[in-house]
Amino acid sequence: MMKRVVVGIVFSAMLLGGADAQAQMLQWTDRVFLNVSGGLQTGKKEVASTVSFPLYDETATVATSREVKGPAIWDVTGGVRVWSNMAVALSVSGRTGDSDGLTTAVIPHPAFYDQPRSVTGTVPGMKHSELWTSVLFAWMMPVTDKFEVMAMLGPTVAAVKHETAAGASIVEGSSPTVTVNLETIDKSVWGVMAGVDGRYLVTKHIGVGAFLRYVKAQGNLTSTTKLDVGGLQVGAGVRIKF
């Protein structure tokens, strides 16, 4: 729903910007712009994985689930005007979402066949990071000499590093102790970015601004682990133009 809202805002802004440019003849005259921002991303994602391995002539399984969260993001977006009020921009942004994982292991009995034991536990501080790179097509709408609004839309790719369970070590005692073995999966998933950015000029070349945008990408990290990243983002920072 939020994705539809933001995309609708972007397209409406582009259409209104075109009409406004024709009606008021407000021409964007900059050649280059650079936005440096910090912000927040809403929402959280649930990621689950299961691994199996042979043990005592049976099969042991370890299921891990975790929430990928961590709202803080950073963003650097720069672009050049290519025609009229249209620009092409490159945006690079990132965030981390480390969190504890919850595990449920089913461990065969070493002496009795078909007598599995269930063991629950946690895996602290499982790592997660995202580096987003987006190619954006933008339309700048000068509202006044000092205030401008830019609508942006384009493809994005998220380079994801995600720590997940790869197996487990078992130590027998009065009850089994399960130590989860971790591996880091490094994979890129494709998606889309859409948003609006407004800036107010304090001097001729420097100002402040804020953005509202939606990013989304999804794919399979492994055959058993699906990943859906992104969400609604808001941020603010410095705006530079030449």
C-alpha cells in the first residue's frame, strides 16, 4: 500500500511539474546537484532458515528465525541535468540490521532410534547489512527561487550481507547443547526506488532538504531462505548545487 502511495506521488509530481513548467516557465538551470542525508526506514522483516545434517544415523534439523530491523540509514545522491528539467542521478545508501536469532533444534537420541529431542536457544548479534545502488530518472520542479522539489524513479540493486545458520555442533550431556555454526551469505537482489526530495537554498549553492521515498527488493538468499528488503524511508540533510 505504501509503495503505491509513494509511486503515485512521484508520477503525480512529474505530471504536475511538466504542467507547471509550461504554465509558469520556471526553468531549472543547475548542472550538477549533490544530496547528503541521514534518515530512518520503517518496518521490519522476518527471515527464517532451516538446515539439516546427519547425526546418529538419523537427521538433525536446526530452524532459525530473526527480525531484520535497524531503522537508521545514510544516503548520498548526485546527478546531472540532461535536458530541460530532467536529470539522471546515482544514489548510494546503506543500513545495518543486526539482531538476535531464535533457534529450535531437533536432535536425534544417541542411544534410542526415533526419539528426537527438542532444544531451543538464541544466537546473539547475527549480522545483516545492505548497500543500495540506484540509477534514478528525476524531474526538478522549481517552486520559487529558493525552493525546489524533485521527483525520482528508477531501478535499484541491494548488495546484502546476511548471517544465517549453516549447521550446528552438538555436545551431549544431561541434555544436548547446540552451538549454531554461522555463515555469511553475500548476494545482490534487484528492485525499485521511487520518491520525492525537496530543498530550500540557504545560499546560492548550498541548502537543506528532506526526502520521502519507497525502496523494495526481493530474492532468494538460499534455496530455503527468502529475503524481502526495503520499505518506506524518510530523511534530511545538506543539498548542494552548481
